[in-house]
Amino acid sequence: MNKCILDYLSKIEFGETQEFKEMIIVPVFISIDQQLEYLTMKEALDQDLILITEVEDKGSVPELKVINNAKIPVLLLDGEEIIGAKQNRVLNTTILLKERSETIIPVSCTEQGRWFYTTKNFSDSENIAAARIRRTKAASVKNSLRSSGRYSSDQHAIWSDIKNMAEEAGFRSNTDAMSDVFEYKSRDLDEYLEGFEVVDGQQGLLVVINGKIVGFDIISNKSAYKILHPKLIKSYGLDAYLQKNEGNNKNTEDDPKRFIEDIMQSVESRHKSVGYGWDYRFNNEKFVGSALVYKKNVIHTAFFRASEIEEKIENRMARYSRRRRFRD
């Protein structure tokens, strides 16, 4: 593993655990002083500093255009959802947009049943894709980078996850929109937000659902994490809510420190990021994860417990890559 990332992970400190229903949050702190300044997507949109649109009038499902008019970089987090234009999308990877730039970004659709304009530009849905969708996407993007060098996802697998999520929630969206599921369960998710308040100085969270660690996110900037905390809680909280009938085991079967140690043994690959820095991808038999590094700053890192879905995605992406090479 990259030395910068190893050093970063080795300095993780865990706070006092918080519990609500079937979910446990362990606040994460990093004893590294990283001073890189940037805005979150929410801040930049609220201040009209970035504009997110379809790449052209007819649109392109896996790509969008972002114009950053800010004087500093803007952080777009993996899994953040934007709504409007011809259909809702989520970010396929974490991107640190260059200041005063125009960038084409890789995305996935989270609204299968719509392909027409509702607004000219995109806005923030205030959601990050549910953890299961982020895990599916991380696995497929990793394999796409390995086979084609593209930040592409397995779109059908993401649509399948969204449909399964809606069915588990007992809800049907007219356009199969992920954001509609979040809205339908908003009252339940508000309870998770109340149950897991951000801690002073917190930079990340490690999440346990029904006794098993499902993943973690860490962000370099404390103020950025504070803004993103509610989105991350809802992302993991929706999965926790939908798994509530699988048992309410609050006894953590996994050791957080061992979880991090195992991650530090992961195999890595390095790819030029869409914006600033380098995008690292990691995997072993237990985990799938990523990290964005710029000027020796680990801007964002996220890991998820792997599952049988990764093998299915890898096989599907391999078949797709072979078909594409044949057509080319």
C-alpha cells in the first residue's frame, strides 16, 4: 500500500461508540494536520460557485459536465447524488475539482424510469447513495479501471440494488428513483440523524450493522466532514433500517483496529484522478475500497466489506470488456 496512505491509516484514532437500534457508529479521528482548503459540493452549490449540467442537450447517462467558478477546489464525494436535468445521478468516484475549471465527471444513473428534463441544471439531493450501492459501485469501478482505465460502473447492478431497496422499504417510485426511497423513509432516517450526532473534531466514521463492520469513510478536512456527516449517516442508516429484521445484534463481532490492519494489507492500483491527485483502488478477499491523494494529503478514503456481489460484478464487467474489444 502507498506509504502516504499507510501512514494515514496508522494514525487513526477511534472515539466513543454511539448506538441506535441495529447500528453502531465509531467516530474516527486522524492525528495528522492536513491544511488543504476546499469546498464541499453542498457549499459550492449553495453559493452558486459550481454549475452541474448534462454534457450536451441530448445528454449522456455516464457523464456530466461541472463548471467550477470557485477560487479553490471543490470536493465531490463518491456516491453523492445530484437530482434534476434528464435523470438523477451519483458520483462514481471522489473528485477534487480544480479551481476555475470545466470537467467531465463519471456518474451512474439512480433514476431508471426518466430520460427527460425537469430542470436545466442539477441540484443537491442531500443524499449519498445507500452503502450497499456504494459497495456495488466501488467493486465495478475498480474492475472497470483495471480492464479499460475508465471510471465506469455496472449500471444494471446499481438499478437492481435500488429496486431491491425499494421493495424492502415497501415502496414503489414512479421513476425507480433512489431519492424517492430516501424521501419515503425520511422520518426513520431523521431518527438515525438524531441518534448519531457529529463529535467535535470528527473526520470520519466506522459503521457496524447487526454486529458486523460494513465500512468506513474518512475525510481530511474536519469542516467538510461536519457538512457531509448527515449524508453519510443516512447512507448507512438506510441500509441499517432495511436490515432491521435480520437481527438486532449490537455486539460487535469485528474489531475496528483489526479491520484497519486487514485493510492495510490490501492490494492497490493507482489511477490518475478526474480532478486533482491520484485515485487509489484496493481490494482483497474481505474488502473493496478507494482513496484520493493529492499533494500527500489523503482527501477521502472509503472501504466496504466485500460480498458475493463483487465476484458477480467482476465476471459481468469482464464479459462487457471482451464484447467492447470485439466491437472495436
